[in-house]
Amino acid sequence: MKTGNHRLHVLLLPLLLAFSLSASAWTFRVHVMIAEMAYRQLPPDIQQAHDQDALALIAKLEPKLAKAVNSFAVETPEGNISPMASTAILLDEWASQTLGNVFAKHGQTLPDRLQYLKDQKVERLHFVDLPFPKTVNCGELHQQRKTFIDTWFSGLNAELSENQSPVVRGILRACLIHVIGDYHQPLHVITNVTNGCQGDKGGNLYCLKSYNVAGKSTSGETEGHHHYYLRDHDYDDHYFDEHHECRHLSDDEYDHYYGSYDGHYYREQDAREHSYRESDYGEYEASTHSQLKKQNPKYCKTKLHHYWDIVGGFMPDRTPKKKLPALVSQQEQEFPLSGIVNDCSSTLPWLETSLALGSFVYSIPEWSSPDEQYQQKVQKIGRHRVSEAGKCLIRYLDVDNAKAQAAANEKN
């Protein structure tokens, strides 16, 4: 690599590290929506208790992260976002850390049932990666991942119902809120193994031409302008100037800072480390796209995973946070939790439902743009899954009520 570029890397690395360049799931805003929908259904005393735990955790966060979390706890004439719901973003921020380090960093001890995950990267706790289509060629990977996820979730829930430390409960609840959302996002559950059992990282290596239908942007940006998505909270202005050429990071550096399950970021670079202007992008033939992708999997400009993260455009990355309370109310009206019938007893039904959606999820060809029919169906399925996640989250937030309901069901 050239000396000039090396100096540029040295200058850029502190800036890169100022952002949490980790894995993502539903966007921060969707995770907060799921949590707030469930929160609004809880008894006031349970709401207060969960908010107190959330505030105890937020007080322990590093200042920048605390500011990002608090920025979601908005109050508007249309309603509020609770402190508990605002902590839904944290698991993505902790993705590159080990679970043990997350607790230690906040002065806490990892609970006993989770000690076996002490050295596990957090990102592996919210990606399931069930092979799709189902195949015997990937051995026992399907069952192994289902068992791993269900065991982790069961331990998480058990510790949350018994732990006496407000900060620990805050961490555990932030994890629980987030992964319940993740396990309802199809591309956090499945990975396309058509080209090998390593999969496409939940659609992160499945490239689309754009997120747009009929020239209308669903991602909050217009076609023809190249941006670098950083994170979902408002570090103005979200982007590096493309003249910084931060795309020249080496593969190892890119993986280190951006994370191997990167669903929010992209770079444009071919094997010769040559940068292209966005205006040149449309001149490439499909064969060139495929060749560049083979040389550098992170070549994708737009990824199927992120298209589902933004619910087919229902919740673009740059949706103003002050609109969230009204959007939560809209979601409740159009996909009411009272009308949701789903099995919340464990993670397994959620995972199987996402697996069953795989054929539709991957029905859009690579290097194409979604048509109106696909977009509408993504929004319908995605929003229904959001409400399903909210319905199940109530069960795990209102523990005492859930236990009483389970006891009543056993008697019947």
C-alpha cells in the first residue's frame, strides 16, 4: 500500500474508532419501536421498574454511548419513547466485544448461566445463520445453531428473572429486547448456502442494484450519490467525504473496524485498490459486478440484508427520532398486538417461521432492484414480524404475569 495512503489510514483510524462499526439488525429505530410497543402494554409498576434498571445502566455507559441512547428517549405531543426502549440499540453497539467484556466494562460480573459465553463475540448471539435452503451438505449446522441460540436465550431469560442488580438487569434486558427483535428478522435467522455452507452472512453478501422502486429511494438517499453509512444514530453527518478515500483500508483493517457481519456499511474497491466515482458505477456490466464481488465480497453497494433491516423502506435509516412515537402508534394501529397470534414459548417457532420465509426473501434476483410487488410484501411481512416480536417481548418483560398465565394454561 502506498505511503500516502498509509498516512491517511493513521489519520482516519481515530475517526473510524469514534463510531461503532459493528453488526446490525433491524435498524436502531425498528428495535426501539418493537421495545416501545411492548412497553406500552405493561402495567405502570413494571414500566417504572424497567425504566429504573435502564437508567442505572445508562449511567454506567461511556458518555458518547449514553448520549446516543438518550437521544432516542424523546418526548413529543404524539407520545414518548421510554428509557427502557432506548436501550434496545445497545447490542449492536457491543457487537465487536465479548459478552464477558460487556459486563466487566460496566463493573459487573457475568451471571453464572452465561459464563460459558464469556469469550463469545456478541455479534454471534444475534445472528442465527440457519442454512437456507435446507441441505444435508452442511452437516449438523442447522440443529447446532438452533440449539445454541435457544440455550443462550433461555439462560438470558432465567438470569433476568432472578438477578438483583439493576445494572445487570439493565444489560440483560437490553440484550433480550434486541435479540427477540433479531430472531424475528428473517435475514438474522437464515443464510443462503447455495454457493457453499459459509453462506451469504444473512444477505450481507447478496447484492442488489438499489433499494429503489421506480426511481424512488427507500433508504433516505437518492440514487447516483455515494454515501458511507456509519451508524444509525446522528453523528452528523453520517458520512465520510468520499475524497478521504477511506475505502482504501486493507481487508484486514476493514474487517477489524467494520465487523464481519457488516449490514450497514459498504465500500467500493476492486482488486487493484482503484476507487470509482458513483457516476461510473452504472457503466459496469453485470459480469463485472459478479467479478468484483468475487474478488471482494464487501463490494456490495446495497445489500438484501439492509433492505429488510429498513422493512422495505418503511423505516429508513434517517427517519427523524422525533417521529418515532407517532410511528409506534401507527404500527400499533395497523398491525395491532392484540391481533397477533404466535408461539412465544421459545426461540424455536420464531426461527422456523423465518426459515419458512426464505424462499420469498431470496426471490429477488441479485443485482436487481425490488419491484413494487416485492417491496409491498416485504413491508407487510416485515411489519407483521415487528408486531410479532413486540407481542412476544411482552411475555418476557412482564415475567410475573407470564408465569401466572403459564400456570393457568397448565391447569386447563
